[in-house]
Amino acid sequence: MSISWGTVVRPKTGQTVSGDTFVIAPFAPAGLQVCVIDGLGGGVEAARAAEAAAEVIRAHPGDDPTQLLQRSHHALHGTRGAVMALLTFDLPLRNVTYMGVGNIGVQVYSARSIKPISKNGIIGYRLPHLLKLAYSYNFGDTFVLYSDGVSSRLNLDATINLALSPQSLAERILQLHGKDNDDATVVVVRITE
Ligand SMILES: [Mn+2]
């Protein structure tokens, strides 16, 4: 089995700091935590909020997603707040769970129907009742998490070339669907046999 991923983070036009960030963190014995975080607003304050949540995920990536989001919620008190989504892979079982709060997009390219949704809310301000969605996936499926600096038209784009490597695919998605007026992040993960 091999795991490959690609990532791009691009600040909005005129900014040098992105208020988005991501975490990709393998954990024992055979898991992978993948997270995209969008700090509210922009610039340094947004980046500080996103980074506070990223630190929570990086500290204990194997903890249950519910705990990770609750802990992030507490860590983000006093910040701008953030929206975030987690894909948590159990690699030997070929299972993945999704948990998202707020406006992070997800697109899964699979023969299976894997169409997760997020709950409305803002980490740090208003934590919704958390919903963990579980799926089985196939080897070769491609998972994409993206911030709202990428248009959700991505989900309808039938021209996406899945023969591309995850890194090339992330760059291509940003090129095709990125918006200049917001920070934009794309994370692509593929697990093959
Ligand atoms: Mn945004």
C-alpha cells in the first residue's frame, strides 16, 4: 500500500500570509489524519487561529475527530475562529471518516458514493453537534479537501484528470477553480494498493 498526497496554499491577492493551513499526519498503528483549516477573516489574525487548530491536530493526530474538534474549539477561544474539516483514514481497513464544521469543501473521486457534508458552525465560537460520517473506499480513490478560496464548482467539473499525480492535481484544481479574493488551499490524498 502506498499513500501519496499533494498540497497547495495560496494567499489571497495582495497578502503574503495565508489564513488557511492544513495538516497531514500519519499516526500509529496505521492511520492518517488529513485536515484543512480556514481561519476567519484574513492575514495574521486568521493565520493565528488556523495555526492554533493545526497544533491541536498535530499534537495527537490519532485521537478521535470529535475530541480533536472539541479541543480545537477550546484552543480557539479568543481568536477569530476557524472552519475546518478532517478526513481520518484507517488504512488496513480501507475506512475513512469525515467530520467538518463550516465551509470547507470535500470532493471524493470513487466508484463508491462518498459525499460527506459539514455542519454549520465556527470552531472557537459556535460548535455544532458534531457528525462523524464513515465510508469504505477503494484503492486508487482520490480525496480532495479545499478551502472556500476554491470554487465548489470543482464538484461539478467532469474534466478533472485523475491520471495526474496528487501534487499536479492540487495545482491544477487551484489553477482552474481558485479565487483571487480569498486564501485558497487544496489538499489531495490518494491511497493505492
Ligand atoms: Mn476562506
